[in-house]
Amino acid sequence: NTNIQGQKSDARIKQNISHQAVIQPDGTILNSVVITRTHTGNSQEKLYGQTNIDYLRIYVPEGSELVRASGFTWPEERMFRAPDAWYKIDTTLSNLEKETAVDSESGTRITNEFGKTVFGNWIITEPGQTTEVQFIYKLPFKAWQENAGANLDNWAKIFQSKDPISKYQLITQKQSGINSEFESQVIFPEGWLPIWHDGLGLTAAANGMSIKSLELNTDKIWSLIMKKNE
């Protein structure tokens, strides 16, 4: 979250992140991230009651492909200022942030930063209001690979399974200074069953796992091992 001319309104924002990973029959992983922001301030408050204008970015595994994004609101053009002629490109910033594309439907900017693919867009929340945006994207790897060889064979040996094995791990990295409520679901195709899991608030389901809503106040990791009944 980057507050642009929102004064101290970030202190009145409550943010919820809802993540869902749906595993396709071929192992492809489609992720949905819904971010809900509620402005609890009063418009009569100085600084804290200002409209919250947020340039929002999510950092996902490098190579992820944006499928769809929605719910964004752009600031009015008068709030932007064209750079003066004497401005120069910041070489450090240009080396860290490389724009790769802009989604034509939503205007979402797609960049590469710090070894991550990044989706960025605007979300504006008025005092007393709630806003919600969604990103849907495909991960650059699969939940399992056909004929994966020794790597998954070793996992099968560990869990004494003769059936195909899939290992899934979810890592969330929080923004410094901002706590959010976070929840998640991971859904596997029919025929896959959980055999091991680990992580705070994680519950194994018949076809995956769910993570109950919790405060994302540190980086967190959840792990899941699934097997396919054949």
C-alpha cells in the first residue's frame, strides 16, 4: 500500500486479504486474491478523515500471468502533475522496477521487482466506505508434474505412499508497518487427499486446506502434502 495525498488516513483503514488457490486437473494453479479496505474514519477528522488514495501492489511469484483484475478507481487527472523538464530518471529505481505490460481492461500495471512479478493499480476509499478489488492470476509452476522423477518419489517414500504425491506451500510476506486480516483456501481436484499439513490456523479439508482468518502480523508459511488415489 502506498498512500498518495491521503494524509494520515492509513491509520483508519482496516484491510482484509482473502486468498484462494484452485488446482486444475493438469496441476495448473489459478490464484484469486480479494483485498477489502474499510475506512473507519470520519470525514470531519483532520488528517485521519481524509479520502484514502492508495496505489496498491501485490507481489507474486516471478512469471505469474494476470488473468483478470477488477474493482479499481483511478484518481482524478488534476491530482497528477507532469514531471518538470529537468527531472532525471532515477537509475536505482529503474534497475529495481521494470515494467513489462499494462492490462488493457483494468489498467493494472505489471512490473518485475525484487525477483517478483508485481500487479499494481489504484484503490480509493472514502471515510465510512468499503472498497474491494480482485486479482486473478496463474502461477508459473504446477502443483505436480507428470513423471516428476526422484524428487516426488522421495516424498512418496517419506509418507510411505505408492500413490502420486503433490507438495504445496504458501508463503505470505507482510508489508512493514501494515497488519491485515488474512484467510486462504487451497482446493485440489477430485481424487486428491491430504496426508500431512503444517501452519498456524490451517485445517485440512477433504480436497485441500483452509486457513482461518488471522492477523497477518509477521511473514507466515503453510505447507500441505496431498496424495492422489488411483
